[in-house]
Amino acid sequence: MKGLRFPTLTLVAITVFMTLWSPLPARAAGLNFDKNCTSKMRGLVTDAYARTIPALKKGIAKIDSDPSAAVVVTWFGKSNNQQHITTVRANLQTMLDRLNSRTPFTIECGSRDCDDGDYAHATSGIDYLATCEAYFGQPLTGFDSRPGILLHELSHHTVDTDDITYGTASAMKLAKSNVPSAIKNADNYEYYLETFL
């Protein structure tokens, strides 16, 4: 019994067709590093970056399952206005969508635009995050962690948050006294998401 024989050209054509038409696997946005980033710095940023998507997913899931949970109220306040929690949820989703996109961020290490004590900075709408020297001394979990700082800057970039106040005590106070400001403050997003690291 003779087997089917395909000319070599036909096999090549089928292989090319299948390669071009097969769906590409989804991947999160990557990171590009500037020339000032040492291999150690790249590793510290990459480790932190790997924790951002899981934290966002957990933060969104918490709001979906229990929008009046203590952790949500601590960082975004208690409000009878459903639009407030809807805004927070939408902002978190926008941040997650950005990280799940295929557009990479460029990381600048040891930015010259940093002031003493700054961890990082970003500009809204620009796929560029600058890390400061202080960033690299921060832990991988807890408040003011490396992943949390990246999420703080991502909130500026994607949902145009402000730096209304800094620090855990000030952010908690803001959530109690001024809910609309809390949902606009980058540190409130950072500290909320750091509880899920």
C-alpha cells in the first residue's frame, strides 16, 4: 500500500499558513530597561513587576465579592454613592488591562529627576516608569514595597491619579474624611493592592 506523498513545496506552504494563522499566546506587557539598569536592578524590578498582576486580580475580586470589606473601606472609604466603588473597580480593571496589553514599559533606573526620598515617578499616558535609588532598597512585600510602588506609578499612568497625600496614616485619614479624594489618590491604590501581595 502506497502512502500519500505531498510535494515539499506543499508542506512548506501548509507550515507557513499554520504559523501565520495560529493564535498568538497572550502575554503581559514586558519591560524594557534603559542603559543605567544593572542586572541586579533589572532583577529587583522584574521580581516586583511579576507580583503586580496577581495583586490587581485579587484586589478586583475582593471588590466584586465584598465591596464593603474592611480592606476596601480602609483605603477608599465608606460611601452611600455606588459610583465611588464602581470608579475604584473600573480604575483597577484599567490598570490590569494595561499590564495585560502587549505594549512594554521602559524602566529608567536611578533617574536624575528624583528628589531625596523619592521611590519612582511616571507621566500619565507615557509608557515610561522611572525608578529612583531609594526604590531598590524597598522590600518585596508590605507597605511601600517595590510592587506597590510600581502599582502607584501605574495608577498615575493609566487612570490619572494624583499625589494628594502620602503615607499610610494620611491615606487612611483621607479615606475617612474625603472619599472622592481617596479614590483619586495614588497611595490609596498602592496600599490597598499591597494587602494582596
